[in-house]
Amino acid sequence: MDSTVVKSSDKQLKCYLGFLSKCMTGHLVQRMSNCLSRSRTITAYEAQFITSQPTDMQKASRLIQIVIKKGQNACSSFLTCLGICDPVLYENVTGFPAQFKQEDHQHEEEIPFSEKLQFTPCIINIQNSSLTNCIIGNNNSQCITCDQHYLLTQNDANNVNEMADSQSHDQLIPVQETISGNSIHMERSNIEYVIIGDHNSMTVTESSEAEEDTEIEPEVIS
């Protein structure tokens, strides 16, 4: 990479924050977030937070803001990754053609290694259980916020339910022999904000004031 680009990469990102936020697609942000996370330029939590944003513009803006806060090296890694993923956009920002080789940057395909492996089918069997804010699967994101009053009320209700359900915990239901691979089997269980599957995103905002007027849509399990 040109030395001038390296020295001014943080300033370039600050100047082109609005431009990049409008031009970067959700797919590009996802690919670059995965790449920068693997190279430890950003953390896995930050990558998840970025991809959980509701719009492509917000995803791109969050990614760039996080990279800028991390300093010069992170900004240089961002531009190098951008030059490999989108050479045209890189040239629009830096004024230089993207002349990178794969060995200049350890950029992998957006398909994680775990997904390239052939796993045996899994059976999910849930009995006499309560699941809250749970994720089962790969490449999912979940962002749930609630005020303190609602959280305390919810915890009290859960404690009551646990006392009522404890009497039936010793009556386990035998697993059906007919359950095949990729099956989900639930008995006498309560689930809330649960993702089962791959490549899903969930954003929930709970408020005690809006609890009476808000009707929560049923869970979709894919």
C-alpha cells in the first residue's frame, strides 16, 4: 500500500464517513466485518453489534466509527480490506487504484470454516425447561434491551414459574424414537426470544410502559 495512504487512512475515513455509509452494501459490511474480526482488528462482539443494525447505512456507519476509534492501524486494515472487497469504492476514497494481492491481507471467503465442514444432523430435545435469550445455530445475532423495572418483574414471574414447574421435573418424557435428524422436539417448556437455525437476526426492545399496549409477535423457528 502507498505510504501516503497509510499515514492518512484515519483522516480519509473521517472525511468519507458519510459517503461510505451510503455506498457500502449490507453484504459488503458483513464480509468486511467477518474479515476484520478474524484478523482481530475488531472484536467478535463488535462485529455482531455492527451486523445487528437495522439498515445498511447504519451497519456501515457503525463499522467505520468503530474502526476510526481504534486508530491508525485499524484504519489501514479497513482500507486494505476495502481494496480487496471493492476496488472501485477504494479508489473513490483514496484516489489510488487498488493494487493488492491476497497475500497482502489474510482475507478469507465470507463463508466461515465451520460451515464448510459436513456436520451430522442434530436433534434438539427440550423438556420441562425455560429458555430466554437463547441462540442455537450459526451466524445469528440477537440484541435485546429492556428497562430495569421490566427486568425485575420478569425475573419475579420466572421464579414463580420455576417453583410451579419444579414439581414435574422428575417426570421426564422419554425421547421419541421416531425423531429424525434436523428435528426440534419440545415438551412442557416455555421459550422467549429464542433463535434456532442459521443466519438469523433478532432485535427486541421491551418497556414496562408499553407492555400493556404492545403485543409480541409469535416466535418464528427456522
